[in-house]
Amino acid sequence: MECITNDDAGLSIAKKVASFKAVEDFIESGMRVGLGSGTTVVYAAQKLGELIKSGKLMDIKCVPSSYQAKQLIQNAGLRLTSLDESNLLDIYIDGADEVDSNSNLIKGGGGCLVQEKIVAYNSKRFIVIADYRKDSKVLGQNWNRGIPIEVIPVAITPVQIFLNGSIEGAGPAVLRMSHEIMGPARTENGNFIIDWHSSLLNKQDIHWNELYQRIKLLPGVVDIGLFLNMADIVYFGFPDGKVDIRKAISHKYDI
Ligand code: 5RP
């Protein structure tokens, strides 16, 4: 199966090699696997499908983090399951918008951050697959689209006012607009997304955890695209086929 994306050839190779290697290194028969969203996981689903078809992997079931992921799972001939049926997954595999030197992530560029965090949290291991452009020293160094925050529509204005001015690190809290319909983009949960251009992005020694807690407590905020201390290992792919592997400080696995 050939994957179709809008990426140029070098970027596609980078995503593909990171995904293929992560699947080869981590996925074993009998596992329950969470699959994330975006253009990179397309290759992870492809590899899983190939290994199943060739008989090298058996009895794999996958939990999707979005409608796109559900389609990827089905198109690759993989079996679907859910957190109701398989409540602690062996592996969660997903892309990221940015990865800092401590393997903290910004996610939600594709608007699926809430389901992604739920599936990641309910997995024993979280493996990130990314192309080389996602590797940053600090959050906001390379990613310039802000921190995605999913908000229930009725709360959008108070939350924007708070993020624009009342909190440490205040900065433009931009309502994400749809490219397909007139008006705001909607998540699969029917909510809006704020892309928060915090003044703390691209700065050293920021305590994102404290900020995360404050924002999460705001009524109407569903979740924030900061994935702090969640990833176990990150695979960065390069256009020449090289893959760099970065273990998070807390990483407990021998690979
Ligand atoms: C979607 C996400 C994606 O994982 C993130 O946007 C990375 O996407 P891609 O693999 O296309 O670079 O967080 O909500």
C-alpha cells in the first residue's frame, strides 16, 4: 500500500523511516495499540498492516484517537478495539507538532488533542514518531502556531480574555478558523480550539506544568495540547533515511 500525503519526497521519507523503525522496535504479536492522528502515523498504520498481512505479527488490535485514525486502522486491515474493551493499551504511537529536549510535546495541530491525550494516558508506553523538523530545544522554538487549547464554545470569550491578559505568559489567544466552512474550526467533540501564542514560548526554563494546571482549571477548557512528561521515546526521521532515537529521562525500557 502506498501512502499519499502532500509532503515533499524528503519529508515523506523522514516520516516513513521514523514510523517503520518504531513499529519494528516496539510492536509485538498480541499487543493492544493506540494509534494517533496526523500525516506521520499514516506510515505506522501502513507498516502494521504489512506485518499483519505477511504473518509476522498476529492478534493486534488498535484504538484510534480520531476518525482519521479509525480509517487508517480499517484501511490497513487492522482490527479495531476501544478503551472500554481494552482499557490499558501496550503502546500508544503518535506524531507531535514539536518535541523539546525533555521530550515534552506540543500536540493538537490536527485538532485531536483531547482523544490523543486520553489514549496516550491509558497506554503503558508512549512512542512519538516525528520528522526532523519537530526537534526543538524548547517549546515554541520551531513550532510557531501556538499551543492548541480545546474549549467548549460557550466559554470561548472568557478563556480568550484570560489567556490574552490575565495569566503569566499572556499572549494572543487566537480562535482557530475552519479552512472548509465559514467560521471556527470544530473538533470531533464539537468544541472550538484556541491557538495560544504565549509569550513564554521559545524561552528557556519555563515551568509549563504550573501553567498547564492553571489553564486546565478554567471552566470550559477541555484540555491543552501540552503533553508533559508523557512520551517515553521519540523517533526522529531524516530525509536520508537516518533515525535518531531519544529516550525520555523517565524512560524505563531497554532499546
Ligand atoms: C494532531 C496531532 C498530530 O500528532 C500532530 O499534528 C503531528 O502531525 P503530523 O504527523 O502530520 O506532523 O497532534 O492533533
